[in-house]
Amino acid sequence: MNANSILKSYQHFGIHLGLDRIHQLLEKLDNPHKQVPIIHVAGTNGKGSVCAYLSSVLTAAGYRVGRYTSPHLIDWTERICINQKPISTIALQDCLEKVVRAAEGNTETPTQFEIITAAAWLYFAEQKADIAVIETGLGGRLDATNVCETPLVSVITSISLDHWQILGPTVANIAAEKAGIIKSKCPVVIGELPESARIVVEKRIQELDCPAIWVKPAIDLEDGFAEYYSSPEIGVNSSRSAVKIKYKLPLLGQVQLMNSAIALATIHTLQNLGWQISQSAIAHGIAKTQWPGRLQQTTWKNRNILIDGAHNPAAAIALREYVDNLDRTHEQSGGFCTEIASASESSFSKPAPTNQNFVNWVIGIIATKDCDDILQALLKKGDRLYLVPVPDQNSIPPAELAAIAENICPELTLCQTFPDLTTALDVAVTDENLTILCGSLYLVGYFLQQQSQT
């Protein structure tokens, strides 16, 4: 069987959190997770961007860097990278076959996520990675990635309501699960958290006597540049002085001021631990960072569109804030899409100035997500809404989404359902408004797959 077939054969086991199966599996593989030092990254949003920044900077510093993230957008190979290069299809199949053989005779069958996670550990060990940046899949405490007792750094990017059906009904419950990646006396880097989450994480840090950095966003210098000031580590007497770094910020949105600062605080922690990472490597690595599918400018039928996962309320709020900032930029620049066009170095025509700019939203949302709060965050008076199913996923029917949307924002200019994404996009891009595809990373991945085939 090829890699896709192997992984599909484990899909029906679903989500089943716990560490016994992955420990048993890794032990049979000679514990590859103990052979590579790691940075462990958890959080509701921002995990992927932080992992991308970290792996890019460490690669620029000359290290052999593994990166494990999820979900993928187009292909499973995206999840497992060495120095930004995805694992080959043949190498992935080879690792998966070894993992499957190791799983034979186990008391309990591992889940699909455990199989791919074990394959990642195995690949990084076989490739003799100097360091690996590991993103949690779901939560943290019982996530299959949480098998290392001495991470170099544990990172918590953000905490808000998502996956509450599994992780618990409150932000504090979710915080307790994500704080499970924090280990005794190991450094911790934390982004800005709601008060209820902060209390939970602080308690865990104190109980385990961990040096901690609570990160503040970088300063926006405008014109695509930001400046980061290092924060003191709580619980540690560091001989290093505070640092100030000015850098080009390649990823879009105000949220990247926080995500990049979290990555730089983590790099500063590694420097304190003796890792050799120069200021030029930091600047170069940050500037070269790429993270597809999140506030990404692209085109459909030669028209500019923006794609973003926005798959939970916090991510939807960040997307709407970005759009509103674009709207304010329009008043000075004379075109709603000027920033998008210039950032992507596109030569496509820009819309003529108008008194008010609306958004064409092309949206699909899977059934486990909080569609009410996502739509509440995104929609405003005058917007147009094009609703679609998410292919190959248990998605909310477009007609059901339409009823919810019209109740939330009755002053939409248009609310229409479509049987598929391509039909909706063909209609949405025909006027001069900004078109945004969002609501699900699976939907964004499907779009990128279709785009690559045209």
C-alpha cells in the first residue's frame, strides 16, 4: 500500500486521546523521540506560524531542522519536513510501513494521528535532525506528540474556545490540557492569554519550577517591518542582556506581531541554552518564512483573492480585523486591494475607489466548529456570502449556514448557497469587491489542490 492508503486504513479509529498507545509504538521503534531534542508548540491559533518561523530561523542558523505540523493542506508529506523540505512520498511510505509493522500485536490499535506522529519521530531520528519543532495535534496533555519529558522549550501560543467537545467546555479546561506540555524545570514561552487561562498556566509553571517568558507583541514599524524586544525570563538568572531585533515580517495580519515575537522569544531561550543562532540568521530566517493557507494572497480566474483557514472564532476575529485594516488603508491608497496586490507583487488591476467596500465571503465550515461565532465575527452589513460544503468532510449544509448567517447579519447584500466551491468562486470573483475564501483549512487545502491542477 502507498502512504495515503496506509493512513486511510487507520482513519476509522477516529480521535482517541491518550499516551499509552504511542509510547508502546515508539518503544518498539527504539524510541526515536529520545534521539532528537525538540521544541514543543501548543495553542489554539498561531501554532503553525510559530513553527514555520522557528524552523526557518534554525535552518538559516545552519541546523538540520525537523518540523512536524498538522493538518496538511494538500498532501500528507507537508506534515513532516527537514529544513522546510517535505518528506518524499517514498520515504513517508517507508516510515509508515515500519510503524505499521511495529504496531502489529499491540494491545490496542493506534489511531491515524499516532501512526503519522510515530512516522515523523522515526524520520527525524533516521535523518539525524539536530532539532525538531513539534506542533501538537489536539490539546497537549494527552496528545500523541507529548512523549518528550525534557523539551528544550515548551511554547503555548494562544488559548481560546476550540475543540471544546473534547478538551472541555471552558477556556480554563482547555488551558489545563494545553499546559500539559509543560515539563519540570524546562523553559516555557507563552503568548497573551485570557485571564482564566493565564491563571491555569501560571499555576502549572510554578508547580514545575519552570523558567518562563510571557511574550508581548512585537512593535509594528509599518511598511512590513517589526521590532522585537526580549522579555526577562521569570525564574532564571540569565547572563544575557535584553535584545532588540528589527526584522521584515513576511506573513500578513496583526496577529503575526505576536506569533513572530513568540518565535523570537523561543530563539532567545535557545541562545541562552547555548545554541548558536546569529542575529543575521534570525533576520534572514524570519524574512524567508512561508506558511500557506493563512492570510495568503492568490488568484482565481486571474482575479485577486485572499484565502485563510479562519476555522474558529478567534481566527475569524483576526481575519476580520485584517480586512478592516485593509479598508482603512483603502481610504489612503485609493483601492481596497492595493495592499494585497503590492504584497504579492501582482500586476492585476485594482478596484476603483468607492465610499464603502464590502467583502465577498466564500465560506464552508465543518460540523464540529462553532459556526455561529465564526459568522458573527466575519460578517458585516453589505457583505456578500457564498456558502459551500467542505469536500470529503462532515460539513454543515450550506442551507443551514445560510439560515444562521441571515439571522446573524440580516443586512447582507447577498446570501447564496452552492453545491461546490468552484461554482461559488466563479460567481464571487465577478465584481470588484475583495473575495475571501475561509472557514476551514480543509476547504483551503481543497482550493489549493484544485488551483494546482489548473
